[in-house]
Amino acid sequence: QELLDKQSNSYEKKTGHKITLEVLNGCGQGKIAAMYQTFLRDEGFDVMDAKNAPTYNHPYSKIEIHRGNIEMAHYLSNLMGIHDSLIIRNDDETLMIDISLIIGKDFQDLSSYDRAVRHYSRY
């Protein structure tokens, strides 16, 4: 039970659903997607992939929700420090993930950055 508690978050405990997502580097900062992948796994998310976004010209970090309850995106935005106005509904039931998290050029301004950067030295 303790292991389950450690690997789940309050959203999963409330709903029974583990949020699945990918982290995309939308700013060009080396290893930023891997850093947030580790941080979010520690926070109880199922991070399926961490890779570069198609472009690095994302000024702001944002959340694209592909399926499921919008509350998943609000839970992630609150944890990350991303304003709810940067949650975009982009329904695609063919994807294996609920959410795409795009890390933008504002990553150092996110409230989660100080906690996430502790995972940076692992790479």
C-alpha cells in the first residue's frame, strides 16, 4: 500500500485514473523534457515519452489534452504553474496518452521549476 501511495497522486487517488502524458521540449533547452519526465514520474504521472517538439518556438509552456476529463489538465497545470488559459483541448482518441505537455521558453518562470531542476543533475 505504501508503494502505491508513493507512486500515485491525489488525482489518481480521487478518480482511480493514472494520467498518461508525453513531455515535449518546445524551447530548445537541452535535457528539459527528460528533467520534467523524471519530475512528473516522481509526482505520480505515467510519462510515456520525453522528446523534442516539432519546433522550439513555443514562448509559453502549455498543456494539450487529447482525451478524458479536463480536470486532468487542471491538475497538471496547477502542479506545473501553467495558467489555465494555456490548456488547449485537442481531442484525439487514437493517441495512447491523455495529455501533451509542451515546455516553452518560460520554463524557468514556472512554479514547478525549482522542484523539477533537482532532477536535472541525473543526466
